[in-house]
Amino acid sequence: MSTPPSRKRKAVVLLSGGLDSTVSLWWALGRGFSCDALTFQYGQRHRRELTSARALARQAGVRLHVVRFALPWSGSSLTSRRKALPTRSAGKIGAGIPSTYVPGRNTIFLAFALSLADQIGAEALVIGANAVDYSGYPDCRGPYLRAFEKAARLGSKTGAEGGKLAVLAPLVNLTKAQIVRLGRKLRAPLEKTWSCYAGGRKPCGACDSCVLRDKGFIEAGE
């Protein structure tokens, strides 16, 4: 009698369509996870990143779930066209929390990911958070992610029944250059990713996300 194949571990991956989330998806696939991807339309200035997320999910062969919601109280320049996006001089990111910060965004995203994981029996939530080359968002740091993991275990059916449930942030301590190199090693289609906050036909090259992305590719030797 043949041995039945072992059941693959499941993961829910937050996929924005950007560099970090794409590398995180390919990392999870490389670790043997069966992945469901999750992306959001939350009132951001453009939908260009959703186009990338869909294309990347198709190439990865994973199911993509799209969640739509709005935060009426958000005063972020990322969700309001009445506010100008901050621009930076070449290679420089300002100090402090920028106007592009969306209050509670990663908490909301991870809560949706937790709900999906609890429904499909996934044992991991994968997020491309980075606390090295980043814009200063407080919900991208290791202590926050560890705290959410504890809350997720306490507040889920999976955790209550003794199942495994982890928040995995494989890029949290990497520089953007290291992320680019990891993406190349994993053969992630980085050319299909979109990071620009402005959402035009071409990246603006001046917003925080563009500056950090360009810095990473330059320092990676590309």
C-alpha cells in the first residue's frame, strides 16, 4: 500500500503587490506552505497595487482574497487626495511617523488574515513587515508582531484548541538590499511588483516607498 502524501501546512499571506509582500509570498512557498493570499482595497489613492497583487497571485498559483473596507476617520495622505504625499530628496527618509501612516492598518490587515486562517485551518500569518529600511510605521516592528501573535492565539478557535498559529515576518530585520537579493534567490518576479504611493503609469520616484525601493535595488547592485 502506498503512503498517502503528507498534508501541506497552510499559510495566509498578506499580499499588497509590493516588493516586500511579494518576496514574503515566495518565501512562504519556498518553505513548503500551501498559501492563500489576502489583499485589500481600503480607500487608498489608487488601485494599481491591486493589479500587481492579482498578477502575482496568478503567477504563484495561489488563491487571492480581496477585502474591501473604508476608514472614514483616517486622515492619512495615503487615503485622502486632499493631502499631498510627502516627497523625499534622493535616498533620504524623514524622521518620525509620516502622513502616509494609516492608523491601525496592519492590525486590521492581520485581523482579517487571522479570520481567514481560523476558517481554513492555516497555521501561519505571513506579513512583509520591515523595521530596518522603512517609513517609521509603529506596526512594522518585531515587538508589535509578537504581541499580535499572542493575541491571535488567545482569540482564535485554532489557538483555543491547541493548534499552531504563528505570525511570520521573514523580512522584519532585513535591509531593502537584502530583501531584493532574497527575492532574486527565490526567483520572485520583482519586475511585476508595485511600490509607489502615487499610483501613476510609472513610479513617481519621490515618495517614501519609491525612495526605499530604489535604494534597495541600487545597494543590491542592480
